[in-house]
Amino acid sequence: MALEYKQRESDGSMGQSVKVGTGLSIDEQVLSLGEQLAQEKIKGIQKDLLINSLGQTVTQLKLEVMTLKGGVS
């Protein structure tokens, strides 16, 4: 949690708020980082699945080209 304080103006009134600190407690930071890590892991899994799918497509296309050229029956 961020700490806030107000400075006094020269006339004695309270001025604008000034924030000090990160804004999140340690527990909130750990939770946020955990969520970010989970999202990055999901993105990595999705990327791997896409790469595998594209590899299978390339292999299938190569086999079709070889068949058209008469190399494989």
C-alpha cells in the first residue's frame, strides 16, 4: 500500500497529496507476479501447440508434393 502525505502551504493550508512507495504490499506484488507468470506459461503452451501444428502441416504438404511428383505412392 502506498503512503500518502500532504505538505502544508506557506499560508498553513494543506497542499496536494504526495504518494510515497510502490502502491502495492508485498503480498499484492507476489500475487500479481504469480498471475503474470501463469499467463506467460499459458502463452508458452499456446505457442508450442501452434509450432507443432504448423510442423504437422508442413510435413503433410511435403508428402503431398512428393506424391504429386510421383515419389511416394
